[in-house]
Amino acid sequence: MKIAVVEGDGIGKEVIPVAVKVLEHYVPDAEYLEVEVGYGKWEKTGRGCDEGDIETMREADAVIFGAITTPPDPNYKSVMLKIRHDLGLYANIRPVRGNGFKITVVRENSEGLYSGIEDIGSERSTTLRVVTREASERIAVCACDILKRDFEGGTLTIGNKANVMKSDVLFRDTCMKVAESMGIPYRTAYIDSLTFDALQNPGRYDVIVTTNMFGDILSDALGHVAGGLGMLPSANIGADNSLFEPVHGSAPDIAGRGIANPVAAIRSAGMLLEHVAGIGCEQEIEMAISGAVSSGAGTPDLGGNSGTELFGKEILKRLEKR
Ligand code: IPM
Ligand code: MG
């Protein structure tokens, strides 16, 4: 198995090495291909990511990815969006766990307000929000499959703003049709009140499917009930490729201090192992994380006083004992 490793910038460089140790624990024979993309690369070469980097990621069985800092260049195009586009990663799967609940946000990852179709002027700027039946169907099927697999007896929530935007009527109705045809119980909810309610009563939700930017905002907001942004992993899935990354960014404010929480990166590695190698390590990883946290070995955001490396070692030690 070939795994492309992109540390990226900021705390990506601190949390990804810990995630790689977890990968090495489960798949010791895997080959790791280091890929440099991001701000650091842009400073050296004027480009955040080149075709060779994309090719390496494409040829690998999976990518583990840290985070990228946006360079201060007005013409800069997001490297992350380029990678998602070029590798066809149409589904962004973001599990959120907390005390007694688990919600999986299934975010459409290829269009919506991230279409990249923009007309920028000094007096008027527009960004085109694109919703297609094809992409809506594809993401709805993905959400229904996850519900069937991981949430027995659960309900699909279709997050939308169809009361205001006609483009979301197409999204909502397409998701409803898919759920009906797959025999999945569903409800629809406006994304604003849904976000508030999910923060108050996370136990009411199972899988939430929504469009690209709503999913971006909703997943960060849910970090609040999951113990912080440092806890949220994600999987970017396509037909031929997959990329696994923490939901958090490169966090320049704490980068270089060795205190970043590696849990999001470790959980992302767990999702990679499950998706690419069929290794069901989720429970084991969760036990190792909670064991390390209860022993007081967490990072400061979790109330502990360990650094990234020590917390990672404590988690790994528990995995090795099992
Ligand atoms: C995320 C990030 C990205 C997004 C950025 C870095 C392009 O916020 O993965 O949630 O908006 O999708
Ligand atoms: Mg985001």
C-alpha cells in the first residue's frame, strides 16, 4: 500500500507525524511518499502545488493531509480546492463525536458556493452557486449508504436553505428522492435552525447531508460539542482516490509550540485505514485516545499539560498494548 503524506504548513507539520506513527502501527509494510505542498512551497517556488504533486497523490492508495496556510497573494487559488477537484473527491465525510452521540456530516465537496466561477470587480463581485442533480444524487447516495452502515434505525437530515435559494430546492428534492428510493427515513431542516438545534441537542442527529459551504460551517460549529476543533477528522472520498485530513487548519497562532492536539489527525488516519485497507480500528483508537486523556496526558485544549508528541506517544503505547 502506498500512502502519500502531506504535512503542509503550521501545525500540520506537528500532528501528521503522529498520525503516520498510527498508520505505521497498523500497516507496517506501507510505503510513504512525502509530498510538499502549501505556503512553504509557495515561498520557495511561487507555486503552492504542482502537477507532479497531484500525480503522486493520484497514484497513491490514499493521502494523509495536514493543513495549508493561505499565502498573501491576491491571485492565489486554494491548493486544497485544487486537490479536491483534480482527484475528484466529491464527498467530504466529517464524523463528530461527543458525550453519548455521534453525528456524521456528509458535505457535498465539488460545487455549490465553491464552484470557483466568480466575477470580481471593485464595485461588484459575484460567486456563482452551482447545484447539479448529478452531484446532489451522488452525495445523497453516499449519505444514505453511511446511514445504513453506521446508524441502524437512524434518520437522514437534509440541511438546506430552500426557502431562500432556488438552487437548494434542487438539492433538497434530489436528496429526498434518493432517500425514498433507498428506503431511508429522512427529514429536511433549514441549515440555520438545524445548526442551533444540533448544538443544543446533538443526540437528535445521525447523518446530516448538506451543500459545500453549509457543510464547511456546520462541521466547525459542531466542534463546540465535540471537545473542540482539534477533535474533528474528515475523509474526502472520490471514485478512485481518497484524502484524509483534520477539519482544523494550520493554526499559525499555536504553530511551532508543540501543543497542537493530534486527535483529529489520528482519527483521520483511522478513517484512512478503514476506507483503504478495511481495518476496523475505530474502537481501538477511541479507547486509546480516551485512556490517554483520562490519564492526564492530553494537550492543553483537553485540559492536560502534555505536548503533541507526548500525548501521541501515550496514545500509541495504548494501541501497542492491545
Ligand atoms: C475545510 C477548510 C477548507 C474548506 C479550506 C481550507 C479550503 O475550511 O476543509 O473545512 O473551506 O473546505
Ligand atoms: Mg472548514
